[in-house]
Amino acid sequence: MGRLSPEELWRRHTIERFVAFKQSGELERLRKEGLTVCGRKKRFTSYEWATSPMRQRYSSAKYMEWHHKCEAVAQRFGLAFWTVVSVCLISGYRPEKVPFPVEASWPRIRVVTEQMTPLFLEWLSYEAHQLGLYVIQRRGSAEVTHIPPNLPPFEALPASQRPPLDCAFFMRVETPPRYPPQAAAKLEKQAKQLEKELFRRLGYSVPERLRSSPLVAMADKLRVGKKLKLGEAYQVIDDIYGDDMTSDQRRRKLVGSRRNKLKKRLVK
């Protein structure tokens, strides 16, 4: 048997916590009390549970008291409260078969921004949601989840409404305690891929890779910030190569090429 992947290790750890809950004796106690509160002798089928009046349950003081007991037990076993409620009340419930997290805390990728421009926030939230992400808007020490629109904003996002790339948003990876570091590293890589895609969707120009360039150290000598006057290109060549004029024409072209590359790199 080969080594288990970090993701599989975490999945097995989660299922182990669920099995521990089932074997603890808490399940039978909570199930009996929960069915009594709901006025039933048998558990709900999946369809019955989905179509039952949720508002009516939540308006019952007895049901809410039982619900809070489920939350307390769920915390002790590191499970999501809906996992405990479902296994108590739904017949044939198997947490590994449903698209909801079984555990109380699970790995997540979030988009965090401090921007306040309404149009940018609408587009950021919409495009992030298309990628399966939620946007957290941070205001000082407070954070709120930005509700994504169902449809793209009517108004296009002009360049004037886009903040500089370096302060538009950042990605935040959240992992629960004891989450395997190898799996967390994969999640970080995924977050970076989603970051690039989100920038592209918002109209930013993003290079494929972040690479350093030795030309940056030559910016002053190449006089990148200046428009060269007639004859000044030779002064730049002298600054870099000295008085050797044997390859003057080739070096002049090289200086021009390097200046253009640096302008594109440094002037966004």
C-alpha cells in the first residue's frame, strides 16, 4: 500500500472524528431527543428533510434548545453542527457522500480587499464568485463578507476604477489545526493560480512568472527615465562600456533594446 496523500490523511482524520462521535453514546441520546422534539418516531428521509418547514423548526424553543446541544457536542468532536444534526434526524445519512464539510473547520481560500470603490467591489465579488471564492472586505480591524451579485454589473470596469494591482486585493489561505503541511502547500499554489486568473478577469496585465532582471541594476546608467537627446546614446554606451568603440553600433542597439525592456518592466 502506497503512502496516503495529505488530502486523504485529512479526510480519514475527519471521518475518524465522526466515528468517535457515533461510538460515544452521544448520538443515541441526541437522536432520541431530537425525534421527540420534531414529533416523530422515525427519522426523516432526505426528501422529507429538504421539504420540511425549516422556519417552523427554528421558531420552536424546544428545537432550538436541542439544536444548541448538538452544537456543543459537535465542537467537542471537531465536527460541523449540521453533521451532528443530520446524522441524528436523517435516515441513511453518510457525511462523506454530501457536498458539505464534515468537520467544524476546513481549509478555505478567501479574497481580501480594503478597497471601497463600489464598482470595483461589485466586479471583484462577481468574478471571484465565478471562481468559487468569496470576497472579504476589511475596514480597519473589522471584516465583512461581500455578497456577490447574481449577474455581472451593468457598468463595465474602466481602468480609472481599478486600483493599482499591488493593493487591489490579496489571497488568504485558511487551514484548520493539524491540517497536513503538504496539503496546505498545494492550497497555497492553487490560491496563486486563482489570484492570476482573477486579476486577468478584472483587466489587469499579469506576467506568467515573477522573475528578477539584472537590467534593473542598470536603470540609472541606461537613463530609463529620460528621453535621450541626439548623441546621448553614446554617453550611455561610454558609461557602461568605457571608451571601447570597436562594437559601437551593436552596443547602441543593445542599449536601445535594454532601455525599452526596462521601460516596459518598470513603467506599468
